[in-house]
Amino acid sequence: MSGGWVAAFVVVLSACFLILGACAGGNDDRESSGSASASPTAPGNSSDGGSAAATPTIIAVQGFEEVTVVSGLDQPTNFAFAPDGRIFIAGQQGDVRIVRDGVLLPTAFVELTVNSFKQRGLFGLALDPDFEANGYVYLYFTLEHDAANPSGPKMNRLIRVTADGDVAAPGSEIVLLGSVVGDPSHSFCEDFPSGSDCLPADGCCHVGGGLRFAPDGTLFVATGDGASTIELRFRSQNLDSLAGKMLRINPDGSAPADNPYFTGDPAANRSKVWAYGLREPFRFGLQPGTALPFIGDVGGLFWEEINIAYPGVNLGWPCYEGQGRHYGAEQYPICETLFLEGPDAVAPPLHTYPNPGNRAVIGGDFALTYPEPYAGAYFFGDWAQSTISYLTVDDDNNLIDVQEFATGAGGPVALKTGPDGEIYYLAWNAGELRHIRWAG
Ligand SMILES: [Ca+2]
């Protein structure tokens, strides 16, 4: 076997085991039982995953430059800008750190006890739109209910804590989603009644965790299928399960009455569903003006997707992947039924690109203040490829163009538009928050 092949294989393993589950090698999409992961590789133990930290990002477009906002971050997964200029940064191991005036404060804002096995951990962070007045910070993470079995099935949770200066006020935690706690003999959401407030993280991967507030004050929450078996993926098609969904909730965790599947009960899972049929909608951004989620849904074996989540849409997983039917889906009754409804029963991706083995799309955000054609463009990443791309749409949200923007981007794991309207991103491999600045 050639050295090049070995190197490529290592990258593939990294893409599977470090952060995101666009895996090759078969065990992600073809196994029907338990072990969605072959051999444990603790996050952070490898130095790979895309490009090394020392490799400079290459921006393909003249006029832009990259500025490092802060470095030395440990497995950063998400970030948010506070109105007072502070930046909150979440780490996979459960810590939230604050950057103030360009300096990473030595004391953590909060240190949650999380399960961080492989792709689990703290992945969601958002500040309340009224943060200046209420100090609310929202966090999405994988709960540990059985520390003796870290690789076993787990559950995720969305909480809110309240800032008191640069730390979370002790005792301020409120559970918003995922109140169901497992125990060693009840580790699956399926061990609880249908419709339970339960966010599965059965396998290594696909736990979701994107959080975004819409201008109307509602909170979008992206959840993964969390599945360790093929059968459990069908939760993504079940409106009474919180898994594999784009949820839309009020800041107190209840469902807004104008949600597409609102039942009349604001506590019902179904009432909280905005869109369904997702695999690992790890990251997304809201389109200015429409507030529609533009989701990066990390693919299984074949296709990475950017989806627009119009209210109520079925985005297909696990019956569809990319533009077509998912490998092996025909043998499952849920998919057979869906296929009989024809292709219009699902919303096709806005953009899709093939996954030959090491791809993991990272949904991004809309740049506001760059010159044309970058103003209004949606910037997104690929974690495994360490690339950043952008796409543009017309007034009807038809795709106009997709272009690669940067390579060697240090493992982008979250992209957000800053208060200045420009794009910022976390480079997971490099442990840096970076700013893509228009220098003109
Ligand atoms: Ca899809």
C-alpha cells in the first residue's frame, strides 16, 4: 500500500472519529446493530483532520485577509458575540470561555459535565437576543448518565444558564429540551414512552447542536438522528421524536403556536418541529429577511447537503441522501411509503456535493458587508477538507452559484457573521477563532 493511500485513510478515520460523521469504511451506513464506530479514538488525540495548525489558510479571492482573533483554544466547537464585545466560545469537553478585548479569560464561564466520546460533547452555544438585560446563555451538549460506560448510548440536552459577569451564576441552570435522563438500564430514548422529551445520542455521532435565534425571538435548534443502528435513523421521519429535526421553540422551551405541526399542546414534541428528515444538521444559519434556516446536513456515505428548511418540509433522511434515494432505503417500509408519494414529498437540497470518504459539511452564515458578490452570500465550510466555500441564491432562493473561497482553513467547525457583518469561524484543528476581513 502506498504512503499516499495510508495518509488518505488516516484523514478518513479522522473525519469519522473526531468530530463529524461523514464516514467512509462502511460501518456508519451499513451496519444494522450497535457499533456505529469501529475503534475508539478520543477527540483531540490526533493532530490531523484536515490541515495542520501551522498551515496558513489560502483565500482564493483577492482583497480578503484572515485575522486570528484568539488562539490556544482547546477543541472549540461554537461561539457567539455578546453585545458588549465579549465573545463566548464553547469547547467540546464542556467548558465555555470568554474572550474580552482580545484576551482569553483564564477562568471558564462554566464547566459542564458532559460526555465527549468521539462526536459527543458541548456543541451548541447561543446568547439570548436580550442578553444585555437577562444574561441568558443557551448550551446544547451530551449528558453523561453512566460514567462507567462512556461509549454507551447517551442523551443530549439544551439548557439555559444566566451570566453573572464573566461566570455563570451557580444554580441558574434550567433545562429547556431533553429533560429525560437515562440510567444504565434505560439508555435509549426508546426505553421511554413515545413523545418523551428525549434527545438521543446512541452512537458515537450525529448529535446536532446548532442554535440560532430568529428575529422574532424564537430559537432554532438542530438535532441529529443520534442513531447507532439503521432502524433508529427512522426517528428522523417520526414527528413525535425530537431526533433528526430542525426544531423551533420559544426561549422557555415551549412550542410557538405558529409552528407547522403545532398540535395545540406547546409541550408536545411534534409542536416543536419546524422541519424533519435530517441526519446531522450540525450547523446552520438564518437567512436575513426570511429567517429561513440554511442547514449543512452532514452526509452518510455519499452526499453532503445544504438544505433550506421551509416550514414543515421533509428533508428526506434516511430515505433520501443528496438528490437521490439513500443506499438500501427501499427495503424499509417508511421509505417505501415515502417513495410512493413521489419525489415532491421531500424538499431536495439547495446544494449537494459528493463525499468520496472524507467530507463533513459545516453550515454557515450570511455575510452582510463584503462587496458584491460576497455581500448576501452564504459562507459554509467543510470540516474534513478544511475548506470554506460560498453560495449565492436569487430572490426565490434558487441556487445561482457555488465557489470555493479558502483552503487550509484549519478544520472549520462553526461559521458566524460578526457584529461587523463579516464572517468569523472556529478552526477546530488549529484551536483558533478567525476573522475573514475585507481589506479592499
Ligand atoms: Ca436530505
